Amino acid sequence: MVTHPPHMRGFESGLSRIPFLAHVALRLPSQPFKLSSFAPTLPRFAAGFRTQRMLVKGKSCRGFDTDSLRRWLELRQELKHSGVPLVELQNAGSGSALVDAVSMSVMRLLAFDLLSVQHRPGPQGGIFCRKGRPVKKVEMLGLVVSVDRRDSYVSFKLDDGTGCVPCILWTNHYKSSYFAHWRREELELQAAIAESGAKNVKLGCLLRVMGRLSGFRSQLQITVLSLHEEKDPNAEVFHWLQCMKLALQSYDSSCPQLAL
């Protein structure tokens, strides 16, 4: 067992509170410590410490976040089969392919831009890409122009002036087998969010929606994870400006290809 320097013990205990790093075993000799290819989940954090590798010891770890690791591995496998852009951190060790940091964030997109994303087949339904960059979660702001309420979900369309995007908010968290593997705390939280969010879905209201991209009958849609009604009349203008700024400064920037 490696004895960590006194000045790093507090730092090590702090890492245990970060879900994706709760299962990491740090080795801190005289050289800079190393984190492995799971570092892409927190690329800026990793790069700040000249990150090279991370050693994962799931068996010897307590409080191991298996759900987070499983979701991360699924995404990594999808990226590997789809040939999407990947980024490698500076000074990273050989063979450590890292996911693009922008792709791992929630992307703010206008409807016309969102509807232009391409679907690439692969495991777990494949992935969606915008100009070669994978898109996992998105945020959109628009007016509700149609609503369809059912026992297990609420389906609606958002119009932001550039197009209409279908959205679906599931409300059957306690009945669906899809949520059977969820932890009780996560299930209760998501069910409460869905229940309160469903009440805000009304014709003509301005909603800000965050969710993951999915497909249904060859049509793109947003599976809503959270939403709230905007009361500020300037919210739409600010959202437009933010989307254009992010597209120019971040989303449209080139992303190097890295073979896995």
C-alpha cells in the first residue's frame, strides 16, 4: 500500500466526494500522480495536474459508483465504433483516448441546428453528431405549440422560431422496467422532477428544456430530464445570443481525430 504525502491526504479525501473519481486509486510518489483514460469526465481537472493515467480498482473500492462507470463505458464503446472526434490531453500516455470535453457537456442549440444533427448507428442505439462532433445532451428554449398527455408520458413540441423539436417527458418512473436498476434516491428525485415539470407543459408557455437526444420512428426528439417555465421576456433573446456565441467559439471549433 502506498503512503501518500501529508499535504495530499486532504486532497485525496476530497476526490472521494466526486462520483466519477470515487473509485480511483491514486499513487503519489515523487513524480506527478497519474490518472487513466476515465479522466475525460473531468478533462480540465485532469489537465491541470499534467494527467497521464488513472488506475481503477473496483474490487477494493467502497462506494463504487457502478452506474456512472457503466454509462461512461457504454458511451466510450459507442464512440469507438462510430469514429467520432476524440481528443487526447497534453502529455497523455500512449493509447489513452479521451472524449471531447464539449461533447460531454450540455450543448445549447437552436432548433434548426438541433434538427440538422446526424445519427450514426452503433451499440445502444448509436449516437448523434453535429458537424462531426458527438451530441449527448442538449438545452433548448421555445414556445409550446402542441401537447399530448398520456398515462406514462407527456409529448409536446417546442418552437423557437427556427423550427419545431419534439420532446417527451416520461412520468412512469415507478412502473417502467427501464428504471428498475435505478437507485431509489435517483428514482424519487427524477420522478418528482417529472411530476412537477409535467404541470408546466401548457400551450403557449415558454419552456427551457434540458435532456438527451433520442430517436423514435426515424425522428429526432429530446427525452426531457428537466424543464422549467421562463418568466423573463428577454430570455429568448439571451438564449439566441448564447447559442450563437457558443456555436462560434466552441461547437464549431475543429476537433482532432484520434484512432482508438
